[in-house]
Amino acid sequence: MSNNDLTMKFLRDMILTVDGPAGSGKSTTAQALSERLGLTYLDTGAMYRAVTWKVLQSGIDPDDREAVTRIAEETSLEMEIRDGKPVLIVDGEPAGSEIRGPEVSGTVSPVSTHPGVRRAMVRIQRKIGNRGGIVAEGRDTGSTVFPFAHVKIFLVADMEARTRRRVKQLDQMGITQTKDEIRSNLVKRDEIDSGREHSPLVRPVGAFVVDTSGITIEEQVRLIDEITRKEAARLGTLYIPKGKRNPVSRGHSFLFTICRDMIRFFEWLLYGIKVHGSENLRFAESFFFASNHISYYDPPFVGSTFKRELWIVAKKELFQNRVIGWFLRNVNAIPIDREGFTRATLKAIDKAFEAGDSLLMFPEGTRSKNGRLKRFKPGIGMIAYRSGKSIVPTYIAGTDALKDCFLRKRRLEVRIGRPIRIPEEYETDDRKKDYDTLSMMIYEAMKMLEDETYA
Ligand code: DC
């Protein structure tokens, strides 16, 4: 495939996210982009609005978490193209203009704070968008729904510009509301959308911030179009097509390579290990792998599924015995203090990446007793961000009951997610917040793999 063909391939399959507060110009931008790039438009706000409309129709109290969640779970939502325009289909019928009216606008934020509602919507959105070829628009599409989106855009605009746009938008729909009413609705929604515990409105790490206050829609769209094409071209140069040898797959540590290949062989022979998503690794770049942790077998079993020289972070107590310590160091283990990252650990991580190798970490810190993903230990967001590498979420299942997997009564499974990429030119203005957001994004991406495992 020529470079141009590869760029086109990535453009066709890309996931773009456009997030930002109400009135920042998301819908217009996302729609125009989807037309220009030939991608499907996914309006996530319309989904929350459709559920809110149903809640209002049924007379349920919008604060009744269970009843509202039930409605969200029962609603069928799809995106279809009708007369050349993307339309949200709600329970088989195109969504009406009521979902844009003031009644819905006044209630949609509280409805969309319910975790059950969010879970139901995110599940549908991922089902529609996971294959790629979409422009998703909303509040959390780049942070929670598709943390691995190829291009993430975060739109901002001053209150004056946002109010002006909303007035115009409502006017066109024949809905009259005073400027003050609109402004106070925007302020109130900002507060609720940014303050909620589950997937709040945040700038996703790696997102391009575009201030739309003083620029036209055309300028906005052209800018994002450019960013997208540039990223598609960059991915095209990193991509290693099937059948071609990936230069980063060659190991240099003899002991590591021997041990890895032996483990791979036994996994295949005894446990019939199934690896999903290896195609996500077909890039000539070193990765920061983040995996769930359910058993002592995870480091060797997860680590050996990637065909690359890899360093694995392991608790420092394991290195106390001199012989074992020597062995672990020679199969690329890096000691870590459970209490936090020491300078020695950070230095060892830097050295691994400098050598062009990859790293595997278990951000939960200790094994999960019930087999489900636990909260992360602090530090993962910082380490991942600091590495500058693309972060690959992975998920292992089966090692906690290894005897059931012996001779394939049950399969061992490893799922490899899409890389979460942070563009080189990305700059953070609030480090601490970005570390937390990145940690949440990695968690969400791993949770998605867990959902696939137990679907
Ligand atoms: O973009 P919009 O104004 O149509 O969105 C309506 C509301 O839906 C917004 O106030 C918050 C909610 N929403 C959300 O919580 N998450 C999304 N991804 C999209 C919208």
C-alpha cells in the first residue's frame, strides 16, 4: 500500500470526538466535519435529550434514579441517514424537534447525571462507533466513550458567543426564549455537566482546544479537518501492514526472548490462550501497556502476548532473594515500591523507553479479589503522560482460575485495546487535572474490554 492509500485507510476508519459546553458550536462543527470527511455523525446529546423527553412524557420524576435508568435501558437508539441527513431513531421513529425544546433543555442535565443512564447511553454509543468511521459529539465522547479516539477536539467559547448562537438556533426552530433565560440555562447546565461524578465534562487528555468565540464555522471546520488529515498521515507512516515485520518486535535481551517464547508456547499448548485485538499493535512505536490484575500469573502471561521487548513493573519485595532478583532483572522486571514511584523506578522506566522498548504496568496495584476491575492507584496518569508513549489498555481473563484453563476446559483470554494517543504538540495547562483525567480514560478503556469479555 502506498503512503497515500494508508492515509485514506485511516481517514475512513477514524474516530473523531468533538466535546465542549452547550453553545460552543459542537453540532455544526461535527456535522460539517462528518460530511467533509465522509464519516458517520453521532450526536450523543440528542440521545440524552431523547431519554429526557420520554421521562417527561411518562410523568416520572427526573430525580428518580431507578425509574429514569429503566427508561434509558428500555430505549432503542440508532443513527440512520435519511434524505442524506443523519437522523437519530428513537424506538424505531425519527426523533422529533421536541427534544431541542426548552422543556427538555431544562431537564436534560439532571437526567444525564444518573450513572445508570450514562452507562446505558455509553454502551449504545460504543456499539455504534467502535468500528470507526465516526464523528462523535457531546460532553464525554473523548474522555469516556472513546478515550482512544484518533482526534479529540475540545471546543470552548465565551458566554456571549454561546448565548448568541443558542438564540439563533432556537429562533430557527421557532422557539422563543429570552436571552437571559438562555444564558441562565447555559450557566446552570455547565455547572451540572462539569460537576457530576460520572464522566463530567472535562477536556480529554490529548484534545486540541479550539476557541470558537471569534472564528467562523468554516474556519473551525477547516482547522479540524487539517488536524485530522495530519494525524491520518502520521498513523499511515507508523502502520505496519499484515505480513510485514514490525521493527519494534525484535527483542535484544536473550533471556527475555527465550522466556517469552517458552511461555507463549505453553499458553497455547496447555491453555489455548486467545488473544483479541493484536491488530491494534501493528504500529512501529513503543507502547505503554496497562493491564488489569487478577493473578500472580498475569505479568508473564500478559507480557508474553505482545511480540515486543517489554519491561514489567513488579513489586520490589520479589527482588529480595538475590538469585530471583538477578533473574527478574534479566527478564526485564523493574522493581517498584508499593507506596509510590521512586526516582530509581522512574529512571528505569525512562531507560526502557529510550531503548525503544515497551512497558507493562498494572494500575490497580494489587490483584483484584473478585476478578473485576478495581480503582487505580495514584500515579498511573502521571507515569503514562510522562512517558509520551501511546497507552494500550489490555484485559486478561482466566488466570484467576488457571486450573480450569488447563488443557482448555476454559480459555485464557487477553484483549488488546486501541492505543490512546497524545499528540506531540499537546500541552497541559493543569497537570494534576490532566493526570487524573488520563487515569480515568485508561480506566474507561479497560472497563470497555471487561464489558466485551463478559458480554
Ligand atoms: O449537546 P446538547 O446540548 O444537545 O446536550 C444536551 C445535554 O445532554 C447536556 O446538557 C448534557 C447532556 N450530555 C451529556 O451528559 N453527555 C453527552 N455526551 C452529551 C450530552
